[in-house]
Amino acid sequence: MHLKYKAFVIILIIFYFTNLTNAQIVTCKDPNNLNPQFPCPDPSYNPVCGCDGVTYRNICSAEIQNGILPGQWRDGTCSGLEFDIIPTITNAYLTFTFVQPINTITIAQMVIIDQYGAMVYYRTLYPDLSGRVEMKISETEHYRPGVYIMLVYNEKGDYRFKKFIKY
């Protein structure tokens, strides 16, 4: 009987610590406060790293659209590099914003590939001291209609890609 009691206590302790860990993860995000359709007044890309390890577009996106509690985020990205393109469906140009953490600023490369696998654009990105590169890419107005992939990578092996559509 004594052995069964010890096994019960061990299982109870494991259950307690497992739930304690899960409770700590959940407390930084309020699922009742999600409003994904809320139109944030400032659509600019100023990424923040949420307590859940996800990079959000800006503070409004983190707190209002995704339920991250106020102050449960930090400025910057969660990963080595992030970028954003607006709009993702275009007939003219793209606004490109690239961001890296300040302590890991490196030169990066940006490539645009068309739906047939041909490279249509290449550029080396030289971030400023804040780790940002912002630019308007007007060459896209001359692209054929279709789906394109934008790939950004650095010498550390970090990479991200996004697609956009030219109509």
C-alpha cells in the first residue's frame, strides 16, 4: 500500500508541474481578447516578439488582434530576420521592410522568383544601425501577371520567404 501512495504522490507532482508550466504560457495571452478583424490604425511594420514566441506586425496586431496582454512583448523580431511586403496583391509596386535584431545585424540577400522558377530580381540588403531596410520596389510593375516568391537570407543560414501576386 505504501508503494501505491508514493506512485500517487509522484504522479500528482508531475501533473502539478506540467499544469503550472502550461499556465505560465497561457497567462501572457488572453483568448477572450482576440479581435483578428480589428483594423489597426497604423499598418506599418514595426515587429514585436510576443511572449508566445511569435513575431507580430506591430503592437496593435499583438495586443488587439491576437490577444497578447499589454507589456507581454518586446520590440523586434523573435527570430534572426523578418521581412514584410505590402501589398501582397499588386499591379504596380511593393513596399518592402526588412528587420533584424540589433545585436545580430548582418548583410542579407533578397531574391524574387517567378512562378516558373526564374530569378527576376536580386539585391543585397545593407541594414542601417537599427537593423532595418525599407524600400519601394517599383520593378514589379513590369512583371508578368502571376505568383512570385520573395526570399530573404543571410550568411548565418537564416531565411524567410513570402509570396505575392502580380495581376
